Amino acid sequence: MNFVVDKQTLDDINILGRYQTNSVFSIFNHTVTRDGSRMLEKMFKNPFTSVDQINARAAIFSFFEKLDVSLPFTTKDFETVVNYIRNTEAKNRLGNFISLTKYWFLFKIANDQTYCVIREGLEKTISVFSNLKKLFVIIEKESVGTPYHSRVVKVLKLLGDKHMDVALQCYGESPLGFKKVLQLGYIFKVLLNNQLEDLLNEIFELDIYITVSGVARERNFTYARAVDKDKEYIDMKEVRHPSIEGAVANDVNIRKNKNVFFLTGANMAGKSTLMKSFAVAFYLAHMGFPVAAREMTFSLHDGIYTSINVPDNLSMGYSHFYAEVLRVKHVASEVASNKQLLVIFDELFKGTNVKDAYDGTVAIVDAFSKRKGSFIISTHITEAGEKLSENSQLFFQYLPTIMKGHAPTYTYKLKEGITDDHHGMIIIQNEKILEIINRN
């Protein structure tokens, strides 16, 4: 079964986005290899649904963070290697001989540079693989007892192949003569062609492990520990938003007997940022990636749904309120299907009047509290919290506002209880909007 998530959720918490500098993906997307970046994006689109997979990947990242090594080549160098290995016309010894001889004659007769490109690709492949072999020897010694050890043993077996050894013995020779180019081309493009594709994939993944663990080291991220689904809890210590420098951290603990977090606070107090921080950490944890927290343990969930920025749909004639209703309906059907989900709603039914929003919030939150899963609901309607206060499945926290004269300030630190802070009119007055309207 795949991890359940939809486009709106991914957009709400800004997970993907290769070309968006503020996306969560962009935090980690600093791989040396282009295919490593593509593989990283695929990981982001496919969180795990297995405790063992999550914890194994997290353990590998943690290992590389402590090891602190780097890849022994540049992006340009490795692209040369990839092009040499993958661009082949030869399927056997005769084909390799005919193809290479043709380019050699064209070079000699017409100064065609294709042969030189092939030779340069071969020389660069030998150089890169020789240096990688040295790196993998170091990793193999240090990785004993980690989930990565069997992977590195597999790689060293290929790099120690007798045919590969013939090629690597030519390290440092430049330019290689025609006979060497012919002989080694047959090794790389015919004898080891299938195995080399496996080797490239291992190198792309190694690139991801080194890059992501480096980000974790620099930003002081940690690795979450996954436990079985039936534990039904998410415990985060000092979770913060990974994209906000100096972000304030908070503790959030959702558990089986308190599975609905009812969050209140004034506008600008930080409710949306807190919920996004929690959701991002939850999503990354299911990938086995480092999270922006001091500590995190969580039970496996089937997926996540958020409703933070619900747009109207003018093309279908949907108002903002009706779009909200449809969103709640869709999530409700998923929750009712007995999936264990994290559900986050930022201000239920803010597109309608206060009375309907109150009634709808009370009814929906009460219904969610009777299902399995983890829920975070924020609202400005504090009366809804008071009405729900007798529901033992809910716990109540708020983000406070502190007035300094006529200026509201915010701590962004959670406190127990419900707040009725309302400072919207003060902000309007501070911006002198009425004075502007009434100006002669």
C-alpha cells in the first residue's frame, strides 16, 4: 500500500518543487549527480509505509552524518562517465571493434572529434571508479553493523571484478592508445554493461546519503524513530519549520487517548506555521529523512491530509465555503475507511458565517475524535473549544499574544488551554486604514 497524500497537502506544506527555492525538497536538493537529484525527487514522492524501511534509511543517513565524507568527483566529471557508459552502439566484441575503428579512422582522416570524446570518457571513467573504490573501502570498514554494509560489499565486489581490475590498472595513463581504448571499451560497454548500470544507481544513492546527511549536520536536524502502527502516537520534541532560520521550537505529543490537538490563537500568532512544521516533520519522518526537531518518535501512519489553503473553484462555480465542505467530505471518507491518517485543518469553515462555522467545527471535531488517527484543528472560534472541552480525546493548547502598548507581539510558544485573543481591530487601527479612507 502506498503512503496516502494528495496535491493540495503537498502544496499546503510546500514539500515538492525542484525550482522553488523555498520548498522542503530544495533544502536537500544539493546532490553532485543529476540522476541523484532525480532519485531524490522520487524519494520525496514515495514515503515509506514500513517501519523497517523507515528506520533502516534513517540509520544509513545517521551513519553518513557521522562518517562525514564527500564524493571524489565533480558534476561535470560524472556526467562524462555516465555519457560514456550509457552511449554505446556495441552489443558484442565485433560491434565494439567496428564502431570504435570507424571513429578512429574519421579522427585520423577528417579530424572528427568523436573518437577523442570516447577516449576522454573512458579515461574519466577509470579515474572516477578508481577514486570511488578507495572511498568505498573506507565506507566498508566503518559501516559494519549498519544497514548500508551489505550494499557497500556488493559495490566493492563489482569494483574488484577481474575485468574491472584490468581497467583500473590503467589509472593515470593519458592519452590511452587505440588498443587500450578498444580493449577497455569492450569491458565497459559489453562485458560489464548491465552491472555498471547497477553501480551507477548505487553511486546516485550514495550521493543522496552524503548530501542529505550533510544538510542534517549543518542544520542540526535529527532522525525520527518509527514504531508499529498500533501504538497510535506522534511525539515531537522541539519541532520547528526547516525553512525558517531561527524558528521557535515547540513540543507536540498526540497519542491514542488524546488524538485531537485543538489549537487556538490570534491572527499572526503562528498557528499555520506550527501546523506546517508538524506536517513537514511527519512527512519527512515517513521518508526516513532527517527532521527539524530535537527528538521524534512516531507510530506508522497510512498518510496525511491537510486543509490550510483551500482555494475556491470558479470554473466549477464553487464558492470558498463549498470548496471547504468538499475538502472536509473527501478527508472524512478517507478517515472513515479505517486508514490511520494525520489530518490537519486550519480554521474549519472560515468561508461562512460564525454560527455555521461554530456548529460545523463542533460537529466535525467531535466526529473525528471517535476515529483512529491523529488530528490537529485550529480555530478562532474559542466557543467551539469550550463546547468540546468535555471530550476526553481532545487536548487544548494556544499560541499567546502579548500587548506592548498598542502593538501585539507573539512568543510562538505553546501554552496549555484556550485563548480568546482577538487583535484584528487593533492591527487595523495601527495601520491607520480608517484615517486613509476618511482623508479629505
